[in-house]
Amino acid sequence: MDEVPGSVGTSASFSLRLGQTMFASASLLFMSLGVEFYSYTAFCYLVTIMGLVIPWSFTLALVDGYSVLVKCPIRQPGILLIIVVGDWVLSTLTLAAACSTASVVNLLLNSHGSICPPKFCNRYQISAVMAFLSWFLSFASSLFNLWLLPSL
Amino acid sequence: MDEVPGSVGTSASFSLRLGQTMFASASLLFMSLGVEFYSYTAFCYLVTIMGLVIPWSFTLALVDGYSVLVKCPIRQPGILLIIVVGDWVLSTLTLAAACSTASVVNLLLNSHGSICPPKFCNRYQISAVMAFLSWFLSFASSLFNLWLLPSL
């Protein structure tokens, strides 16, 4: 069976997972360090989703690292299906959270009056960008794994 | 070759496409009938995306209806791939637009002061719900077609 680069148990997948964890953590930190995020539903939602993405990606990064070290990738269709479905669900939720955050930040920036202090708004923007990057990597992971699935 | 229900050229797919067109048109109408939607980036984005989804879904509904009538479904892998990729891209964009609209409406409703007259806000909410329904049907279509793709 040919190896799909980026599927579970390869070093490319390990890098993707590490990137997801890093960007999701950065997004969470930039959002949580601002003190006003409880006032907006979209920001609370982003924090919740990032709290789900970080352990998921980190666990899979550990699995990938272990697979690369022992040179024995996971090839059980059941486990792979769970990973693919989990990736799809989480990447959809991440996209939703990133879009909500971006649109709320945009609205806060454009509204007249000083709703949003510039210091906080910049943080919110960086947080939204990090969430988009995390979504992109998560989407790539799930595509690669989905590609591998029919060949098992 | 076994028939996948919901893939291109079946009556289930025809219903899915009709539903997408209907919900996307409803979302567009509810948004455009409010007079203030130009002020918000998220609402303009929703209108743009719905303007893309409606012709796409309507064209594919026509193709499906024709295929059902002449009992000759499309089975060229190239065409199917274009349909799958187009569906994925449009469903991702629809999800992004629906989430942005929903979060902006939520922010407008919760902010103190009378930013949003109740009459308009209800319309915006209905528009967001319609966009979510359209996304759900579009996602279902693309999953069914993706399922068919490896068997060709």
C-alpha cells in the first residue's frame, strides 16, 4: 500500500498537528489575555472551541510522534474513521468560531464611538487570524486522512 | 455499480438542490428587504455568497432533473470532481457567511442602546437561519458525491 503524505503516522502529519496545537494555543492566549471577552458570545465560543482543539491535536501529535519513532503507522479503518470524523467536526467548528470572531471584531472596529479600545481590538484580530490558520491546518489533516480511508 | 442515494443524477439529489436554492433565496430576500444591510460587512458578505450559491444550486438542480427524466446519470469522474470541489468551497463559504451574520446579529441584539430596530433584527435572524439550512443541505450533497467519487 502506498503511503499518503500527511496521513496519520507520518512526519508531515506530526508537523500539521503541532502547527494546529500552536496556532490554537496562540488564539486562546491572545483572546484570554484581553479582559473583556466574556461580554461577547462569539469570543466565548472561540475560547470554548480552542479548548477542544488543543487537547485533540496535541493527543494526535503524540500518536504521530510515537508512530514515526516505532515506524508502525495506524492502519485500522475504525480508528482512522474516528480521526477523520473528529477532524471534520472540529475543523467546521473552528471555522465557525474564527468567522464569528472576525466579523464581531470588524463590527467593533467600524462602529462609531469607542466601544473597543485599540489595544484589545488588535489582540482580538490576532486571535481570529490564529484561529483561521488553525482551521486551515486542521482541514488539510482531515483531507489527507480522508484520502487514505478508501484504500484501507 | 451501485447507486449512491443523493449523488448527482438521482431524485434525492434533485430535492437537495431545490432545497438549497430555496433556502439561499429566502436568506437573500430576508437580508435584502431590510434597508440597512450595506452598513455591515458580514451582511454584504452573506448577500454575495448567496448570490453565488443560488445559480450554482439551481443549475445542478436542472442537471439532476434532466438526468432523472432521461434516466442517464452523470458518471464522468472529471465532472463529478468539479461538482464535489465546487460544493465544498461553496458550503465552506456559506458556513462562514452564516456564522458571521449570526454573531453580528447577536451582538446587535445584546448591545445596549437601540442600534438595531426589532423589525430589522428579526429579519436578519431569519436570514441567518436560512443560510445555516442552506449550508446543511449543501454539505449533505457534497458528502454524498464525495462518497460516490472513489467508486468511479
